[in-house]
Amino acid sequence: MSELRFDGVRVRFGTGRSGMVAVDGVDLVVPSGQVVGLVGESGSGKSTLARAAVGLAPVSDGRITLDGVALSHGGRGRSERPVQMVFQDPYSSLDPRMTIGDSVAEAIPRRALRGSAARRAEVVRLLDLVGLEAGRADAYPGQLSGGQRQRVALARALAGRPEVIIADEITSALDVSIQGTVLNLVRDLQRQLNLSMLFISHNLAVVRYVSDVIAVMYLGRIVEHGPAEDVLGSPRHPYTRDLLAAAPDADVDNLTRIESDPVLRAIADAEPADPHHPPAGCRYHPRCPVGPLVLPERSDCLTVEPGMDHPNHAACHYATEMLTARGLGDPRL
Amino acid sequence: MTTATATPGALRGVVESPWVGFVLRRLRRLLISLLVLVTAAFFMIHLIPGDPVRASLGATAPQELVEARREALGLNDPIWQQYVDYLRNLVTGDWGSSMTTDVDVSQIIADRLPATVEIAAYAFVLIMLVSVPVGVLMAALTRGGRGRRTELAFTSSSVVIAAIPDFLLAVGLVYVFGVSLGWVPVAGKSTVESYLLPVLALAIGPTAVLSRLVRVEMLTVLDADYIRTARAKRLPARWIYLRHALPNAVTTTLTVGGLLLGGLVAGTVLVENVLAWPGLGSTIVSSILSKDYPVVQGIVLVYGVGVLVINLVVDVALALLDPRSTIRES
Amino acid sequence: MQVFTGVERPEGLSRWRAGGGRKWAAGLGRWGQALRSPLGATAATLLGLVLLLAILGPILWGDRADAIDTSSLSQGSSSAHWLGTDSLGRDIFYRVLVATRLSVALALLATAIGVATGVLLGAAPWLLGRRVGRFAVATINVAVAFPALLLVLFFAVIFGVGIRGAVLAVGLGMAPYYARVTSTLVAGVSGRDYIAAARIAGLGRMRILLRHILPNIGEPLIVNATLGAGGALLAFAGLSFLGLGVQAPSYDWGLLLNEGLNGIYVSPAGALAPGVTIVLAGLAFNLAGEVVAKKVGLRTANVRTASAYGPVPAAAVDEARPASDKDTAPVLAVEDLHVTVTGPAGPVTPVRGVSFTIGRGEAVGLVGESGSGKSLTALAVAQLIEAPGRVDARRLEFQGTDLLHTRGRAKGIGRLLGTSLGVVFQDPTTSLNPTMRIGRQLGEVVRRHLGKSRGEARARAVDRLRAARVPAPERRAHQYPHEFSGGMRQRAMIAMAMMGDPALIVADEPTTALDVTVQRQVLRLLEEIRAQKQVAVLLISHDITVVGQVCDRVMVMYAGRVVEDLPSSELRTEARHPYTRALLAAVPGMAADRDRPLTIIPGRPVDPAHFPPGCAFADRCPLADDHCRAAHPPLATDGAGRRVACWHAGEPLPVVTEDNVGVGEAS
């Protein structure tokens, strides 16, 4: 029903030399009723992209549209906010001085429901939807656990009658034993309400569990995206492979495979790039195990920025021929 | 994000050194503040309801005298003309003359300024010498909830002392040392002993405030993770206090110390009046009371510039002491 | 830019007060609690007295204070006139009492003007948006740079000498400070996610300001205003004293002081009495503000020394590991470790009876959820628990040296721990001293403990940085921590742990703050060090998969006890404790079935202040029966050295999903 579309979105913070382009020309579609998982490391711009979609970050170029209509955030003209967001930290995302019932009620569009009785009933319905008893409406956030707060945050997002929900690292502040219940809830709600969803996480396994489509971001750009099984099953961008190899997965013992090749090792130990000064050419080349630092003949990576016209829309010049790289013993490659 | 922003700043060469940007920013702010100050001083006279000259000379003064004085002060020119003249005169050192005594304002300031600077400087040195060691010591004794009695004694006594305004302290000191004990002269500037009362009156309050602040700041720093790291290195306690904690507490201490110094400049106004100290402070009050506006204008400017210079010095000192400050400012 | 939060303020008379207002938390109960402390009671009494006097003073003694007695002009204190008389023969004592109303009323009025103007100015950046807001902030910054008294004098010139002028002058002189406080507080709160959520929900800026921001900055504002009233009182007294404020025939304390000072030789009481009342009234406001600030702001101020933890109960069942490895003395031996810390409601013991040994070059992982006591165990082992926290154990030996009964005071112990035990903390950003160059921070260890020269220490630091795979170590050693990236900082921490000749590195969640790719680098580094130098590693983590990857052995902690201890190679197959198995199942792996709900652990972790009598995991355990709830299972060791504390160890588990247990955690 609702499709969230990013067209060449660019977000720039600051001006002049201290300025930084956090999101640089991102095209991404969140198809109706589907979950798009967005992964990347800190500084990749994934949270900025999410904040741009709800108007918390300035879009300096490009368009964000919902079903073809540009999203407007400034005006008070429309009381319904079709894109809602759930934040990472459940301890700062709820006003400590407001009962959770009030917090949820506040997010119900004023035009949608008039009368306090109707609004109260709606709050009860929403709390029930996220598995919280109606009696909890009078509790303050301080009386709830992290997992319960995240449920409240979900209820508040749903109160805005959204067509798209953006979930920004919503489980990373939670203990593992709680994480599962929140993920299950997110999945149930998404299927039950047929929501479109942009699900952001640094944890590939979590993203894999909830997402239909996966997009990988690196230094402000999407470097690979496609159906989850393609991106994870046959990753084409070396960064996606790196992420997969680093994924916390007890089945594979990564650390026993210490590379003996000094060049590869130096690359594996390279520092993350600086978003203020993205490298020329392919932005990933200083860390790329199949790039110009390992294979000198691949000098085009140093100067030419790869397009997305490769399998899995991977932004890599060698997306189709990476398998020939030396010294890579990862069974997934 | 901050991590990433920090790295390249240092990697780039001297050309793009953060210092250049820091100095430029700081100069710009100083200039803007100066302009605001001068403009405020200029408009001070024009914002006074009614005719300042008439108010100054009194209702009985003949109209011709008022007119003549207005003309001499340029008050009949258009306002922008007056403003430009004012700026030009300031730069050339012509700060006008007193409406009551006709002495040059710059002359009055030159006569009175040294006495004020003297007591402010001595008081500042005294404050720093006492409050930093006391604050560090108190932090060491009361951290982590120990020494609750010491903490209570220190906190309550410093609160009480800090609640006494400096002019009342001056009165109290006059009573104790001057009237009761007769050790020192109660007013005026004469012998070395005559400095004792004004300097003490100025220093005692800020010392209480600053030593409290040093303690609180030290306690915060002692809670920091890097202090735990230092403890994990099994460094001696004294070393941890002096080498790891104090440098990190110095930022706030110095910032507030600078504000205190600026405040000291203002504090001299009251203390000088109590003790009849022949500085700028007693002059500005008598000038306000006698509506001698050019003198007031001049002294306000001097005080303002003094405060701005102190702020500048503090900022530069902070930048030198704290490796993060130049970058944090941007 | 200097930013002041909390309760620092100029008092109009060149004073700044440092309050501890840092964490402003919700909770109205503490206001009442504040009144019950001795300091709070004093403040409340004083303030009540001052306000009462302000209301009743003129009504009761107004006439007597104005009565002119020409027969006794300018007299000292006597039985008829306690504080003597002034130049018109009026009784100074009654004049001081009556002056309370004018002094306090003017101070409050000026404070109201100052706070209102300041809050309006300070909230302007939020209401007007970025560009206009920046201008407002710049204006505030320029104005706040000038001492309040200077502003007061400036406004006094403009508004003229007298009450009206003085009120406006003092009020406006305070305004920049409150503008600064308000804008700082607003900026702090407006960055929080609930403000972002309110904006997404479509609330207007004004509405957000009133509903979300002001309620959350109300407490510090009120505290500041209370302190400000004290300051205004003093400022007013100063102005009147100078003759710029209240004019005769009206009188306030400042004016009385001015009159009294002239006769200080004849009648010192006449000068001192108004002075004392000024101080007392100022103190009343200040104390009230301080007390509230302290109670509301500094939650840690309530920490009290723990009541002595009794001797380790003999009934603590945990069995120590059998002394099987006598031949190779363990690097670390811990028996029946208890750690007691102060909680909000008295001492709690989150670690209760932990026993383990670590052999040379062995990597042991300690896993658990938040509150399980794993980090406290690590800190206790590293001897970093400070009073009022307490460490008790039957045995705590490092490299064969008893740590327990020396408490690190002896110089030899400090040197042993400093050089042989390295510690790596979770957050490398806050764990390195920001004002010290990396090289010096590293070099300290060998300089202090091994007496090396500055040059030797530096060379060693560079060498260790290189070993920790920090590129260009010579240059890096000369840099400050903020010039390092997160991963590099953690490498520097590891290099620091290797400065001596470590036998054990305790790493407390060393990768939690890092990205996955960086996490892998850091873990690989630890693994290399262990392999090359035979350094034992105690790795604390909440992530059982991370520990499984790096360590030889995994210990799982729950509610302050080790519940299972087994080789990590057997983690997937041989785990017998239901909690260990649940933890493993709850982590979505890369092979998890997307069409089935994730396995969950119902319920919540146990609060260390309320441990249940039996097995602490019983309430969340699908195998639990009455015996589990009544009796705590001992940590039993099997023939192969594996340990488990469960009455039903190894029994098959029913599948736990939300379908058959309900949403346990939610309600």
C-alpha cells in the first residue's frame, strides 16, 4: 500500500571545511508491506538516512517520497505522520515526566480521534497490541524495564497510524534474553498490520531475521542491496563479505583463521575511513582485500567510483570476478 | 562520529592547524564584544529619560549653560554623527572630560586604575593559591562517600562564607581588625597594611566558591573511567590526584577562575566604597550619584575591556592546557 | 565555548556558586526528603522565618520603627534601644525588622524579572529555529561575559537612581545568566529522543516546549531561581548601600547598613545588625537552593559506607575447583568470592560465592546478562573495588600471592599487579586520560614500577603500540586520545596492559563499544597476545558467541553465581544448564529459521537486592520445580572438570516461545 522511496538523497551537516556529507546520493525503496534491513558500521550514515525520512535531519539534495508524494515535515497542515520512528535507547526516548499512557496518547493524531474516552480506549488498544496490560498506562517510564519501554515506544509509533515504521537499532541496548521478545513482536506486528518497515541494525543476524530486503551502507552510500537471500547467500561487495565474516555466529570460528599474508593482515587491521574525507574512487578501497592494495592491477578502484550495475546492485568494479582473489579462505566467498 | 571528526584535524599540517581557526574565531568574538561594549556605552547616555545635561547640572542651572554644555558634548548633532565622533574620539584617546570638574576622563582613569588593579590582582593570586590545594585536599578526603563529617563541615562553612557579599565582609573586617583590634587602618590607601582589608574582603568569598568548585570537579573527575585505568596501573594515590585528576579538573577551574577574576573587577566597586579605597570603583559610584556621565561612560568602558581581556587570556590558557579545547570549540 | 550547567550562577555581586546539578532526574519525593536532612531543615526554617518576618514585620512594628525620638539621637545600644538609634533617634532594631519586607520583596521582584526575561531569551533558540537562534545565543554569550554588577551599574545609570531603576537594573542584570542556563538546559533536553519522537508525532515547537522541555528543566530552573533570589537580595543591598537603590524615607537593609557604617565607631551594632540580617536572608535562599540542588541533582550523594559484610557464611555451597593442577600453579585462583556494594536501599551483594582458577596462557570467558555480577567479579579480581564496596573471599591469589589480606597497600603488591596484571575496559573513549599523550600514559607503568627513565619508557610504549598493531607507533605515541579512532584507542588500552610483563589480562567487555569489523580486529589481537606470550585472558562479555570464539573455557554467571563452566568447544553440544542453553538459543544465528519466532527467555533478570532463596533462575526456567525454588543447587564438578549448578542439569528442554509461555517479560 505504501512505498517509501529515497531518490538521490544527500544529507550534509555543517558548512565549509568542517562540513560532512553523512548521506551521499542514496537511492533506496522500501516496498509496501516489506521489511528492508539496513546494515553498516557507525559513521556509515544509516541512522542519518532514517532521521532524514522523519524530518530530523535536513535533506540537502534528492527526494524522499511516500507513494510518490514528497514527505512534508515542517508544516502543521497535516496532523497525521505517515512515517514513524522507534529509537535505539529506550531510556531517552520516553519523557520521564509523562505516564506512558500520555506519551502514547500524545502521538494519536488530533483529528483522528476526538474525546478523551475514545483516546483512552485507543491507548489501551495500542498497549494491548504490543503486549502490555492496560493498567500500565499510568506507569512512568522509570518503572518499566528496557524491553517494556521499547514496547511502549512501538505503541507510540503505531499511534500515529503510520504507513511506514523506521526502527533504528531498537534492540541493541537490550540484553539478549529481552532482544528476542522485541524482535518477535516487531515481526508479528509487521505481518499483522502489513507495515512497511526500514529496520536498521549493525547486527547482521538480527537484520537477517526480520528483513525481506537487505541494503548495506558504507560511508554514506549504499554499496549493495537486494533480496535478503541473495545479499547474504552470495554477497558481491567485499564489504558485505567482511561484515558476514565478522557476524557474531558461534558456528564459525573466525579467529582461528588469522591471515598469514602481511598485506591482507594490514588491510584487515585498517582503520575505518573518516566520513569527513572519504577516499577517492571506490570508497572501500583502503580496506578492500580484493582491491588495489592487494591486487595492484585493479587501479581503477583508486580513481573511478563504481556504479550499481552489478549483480545484487553491488557497487564494486569486480563484483562478478572476486572469487579469484588470493588468500581468502572464507568458505562463504 | 566525534572520534572520526577528531582524527584528521591533527593529521593535517600546520597550514590547517586548528590553532589558526581558533585564533580567528577568538579574535572575531573579541571584536564583536568590544563593538557591543562601545555601542552600549555610547547609548547609555541617550537611553536616559530626559536631558542628561539638565539632569546633571540640576534644575536651577541657567538654560544657556545647559545649551552650551550640550553643544560642547555634541548632543545636538544627529545621532549617527555623534556615534562616529564618539568612536573616533575613543580611538584617538579623547575620552571627554568630567562635567563637574572638567578634568579629562582619561586622566581620571589613569589616576585611579592602578589602585584597583593592584587589589584585584593580589586578591586573585590569593584565591588561586588557597582554593586549589584546599579543593583537591577536600576531594581526596571526601570522595566515594567517605569523611562525611569533613564534607558537611566544609560544605556548610563554605556555603556560609560564600553567602557573605564582599562589601559586608569589608564591613566585618573593618569592625574586627580596624575598630576592635586597631591593627590596620580602616580606610584609605597608605601603608602596606592598608592593603590587607580590601584584598581579604575581595578574596575570601571567591576562595570559598572556588575551593568548593575544585572539590566538586575533582570528585567528578575521580569518578571517570580513566582514573580507574590509572588505578589499574597501580600508580600511587598522590600521583593519580596530581597527574591524572588535576589536569582534567583544571578546565572548569580555570574557566570559573576567569569569571571570578572578571567578577573581582566588579567586586572592587563595592569594597572600594566601604574602605574609601582611591580606585575606579569609588569614582564610578560618586560619578553616577553626581550624574557625571562622561566619567561613568569611561569607567564602564575600562571595566568592560578589562573583563574581555581576562576572558581572552583564560580562553587562550585553556586552549594551551587542554588538548581538546581548540577542536571542541568548532 | 564555555557552557555551564547545573547550579553555577553569578550572584550579582561577583560570585559563582558551584552546585552539583548534573543528573536531573524525575522524582518529587526527594523534595520532601530534602527537608528532612539537618541542612534542609535549617534552610527551610530560615527561609520560613525570613518570609514570615517580611509579611508581619511592618504590620507589627511599623509605627515603632518610624517613631522619632529627639531625646536620643545616634546612641549606642541600650536596654531601651537594643541596637541603638539612628541620627533621628529612631530604633535601629525595629527598623531592621521592618526593612525585611522591602528588602525581600524587591529581591523577589527583581528575580522574577530576571528569570522571566532569561527564560524567554534562553528558549528563543528552540522556538525560533537554528538561524535566529544562533543570533540569540551569540547575544547571550556576549552579555554573560560581563559581570552582573557591571550590568546593574549600567542599567542603574539608564533607569536612574531609585527603587524602580534598581529593580529593573538588578533584574535585567541577572537575565543573561538565566538565559544562558535556560539555553544550556534546553539544548541538553532537546537532544533527547523523546523530543525527536514528539516532533515526529507532529507536535508544534511551542507545545513541545511546554509539555516536554519545561517540565524536564523545571527543577534546575527553580533551584537556580532560588539561588538567584539570594543573589538579588545581596545585589540590592549593595546598590542601596552605595546610595543607588532605595532612597530615604523608604529604607531597606542596604540603606540601613550605609547609615550604620558612618557611625560604626559609636555604635557598631547599628552597622553590624543589618549586615547580619542580609547574610542570614541571603543564606536562607542559598541554602534552600543548595539543599534542593543536592538532593535532586546528585544521586550518588546518598552513598553510604556499607555496613560490614559478615564473615563468609560457611554454608555457601559452592565447591572450589579440585586442586588438580598443582603442578602448574594457576595464574589466578579465586574461591568463594563475594562483592558487596551500596545500592539505593542499602548494601547489596551482587557477587556471592564465585570460585574459579585460570591457568597460564588460558583464555577464560565470563558471560552473563547485565546485573549478573560479571563485571564486579572482574573488578574484584583486578583489585579495583573501592570502599565502600567490599571484597570477601576464602582465597584470592594472583601468581601465588595472596591479594586479599594485603589489599594492595604493600608496595610489592602494587608493583606485581601493575606489571603482571593488565586491565582493558569497555569504553576506550572514556578510559584513556584525555589530557595526557598516549605515550606518557603507557610509559607511566614502567616508570613507576620498574624505575625506567623517560626515554626507556617511551621506547617501550612505542614497542608495545607496535605489538598492538597501531600503525606509525612513534607518531601515535605523541598524540592525545581524541586523535585516535575507537578501535585504535582500544588497541592502545591493550598495549597499556602489555607494558609490564603481564601474566593475566582482564578484559571487561572490550569490544561492546566497537563495530563488528573492529571487534574482530581487537579480539584477534587479544588472541595473538595470548598465543605468543602465554598471557592468560579473562574476557568478560554479555555475548556468549564472542566468548565462545575466543576462549578455551566459558563460565556462565547468573545472579552473582557461576552456574556453568565448560570448554567452549562443547558449548553448543554439551551445555547442561537451562540458562546457558537458553542464552545460546536466544541469539539469532545466521541460520535461524525466519518463519519461526525466536526462542526467548521469559521473565527478567533478578534484581541483586532481592535474590530468591532457591535457584535464582527458577522463575524463568522451564524445568523448575518446587525443589529448585526452595534449595539453591551447588556447583557440582564432573570428572572432566566441567561444572554446573542445576538440579536438572542436562535434562531435555521444552521449546520456549511466546506461544506457550505468554509474553512473560511484558507484564
